[in-house]
Amino acid sequence: MPARTSLESTFPAAMLSEVGTKESWRKEVHRPATSTHKWWAKRLGTVFRGILASATTPEGADAERAYGSSLDLAGAVVLDPFSGSGITGVESLKLGARAICFDINPVATLVQRQAVQPWDLKALEDAFEAVESACRSEVDSLHRTEDGRTVLYYFWVATVACPDCSEVVRLFDSPVFSKNAYPKRVPKAQLVCPECLAVRESRYDFDVEMCPSGHRITQRGAVRGQSATCPCGHEFKTLSALGGARPSYEMYAKMVANPDGTKSYEAITEWDRGLYERCVEALADLPDSAVLPRGELAPGNNTDQALKWNFREWRDFFNARQLVSLSLIATAIRDLPGPAPEREALCALFSGTLEFNNLFTSFKGEGTGAVRHMFSHHILKPERTPLEAHPWGTPQSSGAFSTLYRSRLHRAHEYKTHPADLVGRGAGIERVTGVSKPLGATVADSWESFAAAEGQVAYVATRNSADTDIPDESVDLVVTDPPYMDNVHYAELADFFHAWLRGMRPYAAYSDAATTRQAGEVQHADPVEFGKAIEAVWTECARVLKPGGLLAFTFHQARISGWVRVVDSLRRSGWVVMAVQPVKGEMTTSVVKAGAREPSNLDSVVVCRRIADGATNPNLSVEEALATATKELTGLRDAGIDVGAGDVRSVVRGSLLAYFAATGADLDEAVAVRVDSLATESIAMLLG
């Protein structure tokens, strides 16, 4: 490692923010190897490539040129202790380094394994065809009309009984159940009569319509916010009407694929209801050996809303047809010969399909991908009008196993074979090949096997990064994106996938524990517990790093207590913050960011060296630390990068707290107040 690097001084943040912005809109296209399965807070591969390039480029050299070149880090060992979807591992391997990818969650480990290991395309096709032969015809038979056409989607509505008169209330907030993503451009819409469930075509902005049975339809449904009104006029809280039970659900419409290639909306018939009842019977008749979700929900920040709606077990998240269909697919995959990377890839693909096939999904509308997945909000939010998709799917489907097979696995295979990168060239950004090595790593499961392996290798394991088997002074560089001190707890959400995966055993070491929640998780809303857990990981990173090595991680935290704890944990574990570099973060329009009081566009790259190596913070005063932070932010703003109030506050907090920590000051409430006051002044100065 250089004695002083471009990452600490001349980080090409503006260029990386520009290429990162392009990546952020289509991560699944530009970084498909890490997009085969859902993971949360997935960072930008372009930014992490830039961090690696800058961390190995001496101060004064051209880090931007290094980013866009065939940089060779052969012999370097890069550790990511919070590996998530595997971004650091992938970018390290593409640059010729050896990667260590640890995460405490087994679902994350499964995602990382798909990102780095090779697949034989012929073997993958054969495995897919074997699964199709074993289950597709039966799944198709559960999604058809009486005349044999394929049903792409069934539309359902939750129902409850009025506490006052026992009348059944259908929990529609509007009778418009399908409209175009751009309704002013294409006003055509589909309506359902809340009284008799007749379906008819109209406009999204209709005033009053009459259904075929003569019922008057207006824009208003029974639901307003958390309350509902029954046909007799009684108003009540929806949750109170559940009486300890989950809501019931009623089918009211379907979208059908016609022989001529068109699609039509049709009402539910008695034949449809009879077909569903046969699914209920088929579910009861499944053998004990069939794969089905196992486990119960535990209380948590991200599970409490589902528990309030009385969803107690993970199988409650699916209706009978979904359980039968998904079980048929999962069991066929489980029974493939193995172990094999191709079987493992199909297990991960199936798990990803679950995100679009459950009672917590909804219809996005015409002119866009039809299925709004269950994690559009980072909580398990029950859906009053769920959409049931065909889980095997057709070319006209969205979020189906067969369509995701092409869009995810085939795309990832092509990328791993011929990786492409976004590089600034002249006045634009180009997608170029030839500057990265193909991905096809041997996956090691211990330090011993990792150290002995030749060629491209990745040590990928589910473990607490505070306690590793890595020898002292064995790692050149630590690059990561740690969990933030917030209310999005990945394990609580990952258990939804794990409930199925534990019965499929994607690979021999996959966990069979009842939950992915583990002691030692860093993510914690309590600042003290968060600080303790992350300090233990930083301490282990300091132990395994070679003298003169570097730790760099991306961070953004809305609460100053999070910044205080992370900076204090670094100091206590033997680190000095050398720089805080603002750079493009995840997509600006993400639900979580858009809902923040001070929306943000940037992450902070926190660059650290060990006290044991003689490192000292480069700023000599509060004023100098503040000037350094505002200089970096001004440079991005002047380059046309969107800089928001939340970005200014976060970067200034990090820079000033790092300075105070280096002086030995207690990061107490008085320091926090002073830092935030200076951050507020900086917002006014930079953003007017």
C-alpha cells in the first residue's frame, strides 16, 4: 500500500459520482453478478472499483486513469467484513486481487457465492430444463381459465367483518385496480364494482360509473387510511376488526393471456373459485418431503407490522395456490443432483422469485413491470389488494421464475464471462470491456483452503467478522459498507427467504437454523449496542491488516448518534480517520431516502489507518477540518452533482468528529451540539 494514497487526498469523487449515477438507475444491467437476488442497501460497483483503484494509487498519481485502466492488484488480499451482496469481492476479483467476503447472514452468503463463482451454461440449461420438466405442467394447470387460456395474474382483496353489524367489508381504497403508469397519457383503466365484483373498463379519473348489475361506482372505496366503512355506514379501525385473525381474501379479477397475444381483464367465475379450492386440497395432500416455508415471525422493527395483522408463520405470507406452485418448483430444484454451482444458482433464483409471489405484493399497473415486490418499503407491510402472479410465468409475465432465469442468471453469466465497466470517455460515459478480469473464482470456506488455492479465489463464509480464522497481518486492504444504526434490520427481512432456503440446502454449509438472526449482529437501533458490535469488528480488522494497510468504508447516517458511535468505535479499536470523501450513494429516488427529513444523494467514504502504524489525522484544527469537508462538497456541487442538506450535514459531522476523536476529546453531547451547529452553518453557506 502507498504511504499516502489518492483515496486520502485526490479521490476522483466527481467522476465516480457521474458514472455511479448512471449505474444507480439500472444496477441489474450494469452489475448483474451482484443482482441475482435481493439484498438491501446495495452499494455501487463503480464507486467500490474507484475506492480500490484510489486506495492502491499513490497520492499525486492519476486515480481516475487507474479506475478506467486494466489495473492489476495480483497478490493483494482484500477483506470485506460486511459483504452483503458481494460488491467488494466482485470488484476486487475483477482487478486481480484475492477476496474475503464475510457476512453474518446466510442469505447474503448465498448471494455472494452466485456473484463470484462460475457456472457452466450447458449444465445450467440442463438443470433448468429438468426443473421445468418436473413441475411446469402442473403449475400451469393451476393458472388457467375454463377454456384453457393462461392466467397471468389474479387480483385479490382483503376482507374483514364490521365489528358493529358483521357485514363483510372489502378493503378497497379505490375501485380502480389497473391503470397505466402514465395515466394522463393513457387514461384507460379497469374498475371493479365493490358490491358485486363485476369488472369493466373506464378511465382512471372517472366520476361515476354503473356496473353491469346496476350498482353505482364512485372513486371512493371502503378504506381511508387506517379506517374502513361498512355498507351500513359504520366506521371502524381495520386492525381492530381482525379480532386476532389474519384477514380473509377474495378473488375479484384476473388478467388472461389470449391466443392472439393480447391480454384481457376478466371477472372471477365459479370455475376459478373451484380451481382455487382444488389448490387448497392439493396443499393438504403434499407429501411431508415437499419443500414448504418453515418458521415463525419474531418481533422486530421490520416484522411488527405483519404481526399486528396476525401473520404469525412465514407460510402465512402465501395463499394455497402460491404454496402448492412454489413448493413444486422448490422441491424439483432441491432434488437436482448436487452439490453443483448450477443447482445452487437455481436455489438462489427461486428464492429471489419469492419476492414477487406472495400476499404482500401489489399491481404496479400497465406500461411497467406488473408486480410491485414486497420490499418496496423496508418493512413487511401487509397488502389490502394483493396480486397473485403465475410463479413459473410466461414471456408476458413479471417477476416469474422462468423470466428471472433469463434476466438474472443469463445476464449474470454473460457479465462474469465478459465483465463491462462504466468509464468516463470524453464528454460521455461508455460501457467498456477489457479493463476487468472475468469472474470465475474458486470458493474457499476457510483461511487454510483460501491460502492454498491457486488462481482466482474468494473466501466466502457466513460468520461473525469480529471472530475470524485469518492470521495476524494477512490482509492488505479492508473495504466495506457496514450496517447503519437504523431500523432496517436485514436479518428480520432475510428470514422470509431463509424459511424456504433452509429446506432446499443450496450448498452443504447452508444454515438450517430457524432464523438468520444472530448474536453479534452490528445492526442495532441502540447507539451503545451498535457501537459495541462494530468496535469488535474494527478491532479484528486491525489485527488481520498488514502494517501500512488501509480501512475504507462507505457510511451515511441520519442521526448524529450513529456518527458518534462509529467514529468512537474506530478510535477505541486503534484507528485514525484520515479522510471523509463524499461520493454518489444509492439511487436518489429510493423510498427510504425520499422519505427522509433531509434527503441525501451521497455516501461518505471514511478512510482509516492504524494508530499502531503511526497514523495521525491530517487536520490541525476545527477550522481546517471544516474547510476540508466543505472543499470536497463544493467540488462535487460545482461538478454538477446533486448535493443535499443531508449530505452536507453527514460529511461535516464525519469530518469534525474524526478531528475531535484524534485530539482525544470525549465525543459527548457538547461536542455533538457544536458539530451539528457547524453543520447547519455549512448547509446555509453551501446551499443558500
